[in-house]
Amino acid sequence: MRKNYTDLKELINHIAQEIKNTRISKNMTIEELSIKSNISVRYLKSVENARISKISIKSLCKICNALNTNIYNIIVKNRFD
């Protein structure tokens, strides 16, 4: 069954968890992700802990590229039970 997000916060939480899970599954530290994505550790921690209210497509693309994945996998992955 497809999960429908009722608000932006739920979607941000999902994206945050998928980014963190993907990074960990690739045995990558947040510092390594920072270097590969050219995004600060502080911002990445905010993203992974869903302490942001929005994320730009540009930042999401940089993170996905550094993780060797794509936006589709981050947003859609695990949305089906």
C-alpha cells in the first residue's frame, strides 16, 4: 500500500531517515558525506535529524550523488508496505 504524506514534515522525516540509512549502509561517516557532497556537516546533521523545514533540490541532488543513489530512491524507497 502506498503511503500518502499528509504534510511536509512527514515527507522531510522520510527523506531524513532514507538519507541516514543509505549513508550508514554504505559505511560512510557524515564527515565523508560532507566532503563528497560539499555540504557542511552541521547542515547534513540537521537534514538527517529532520531539523529542517525544507531542503532544496540542489542540496538533495548533491547528497544523492555523494551517496551514489538518486532522488527517486530517497523519496519513494520504502513507501510501499
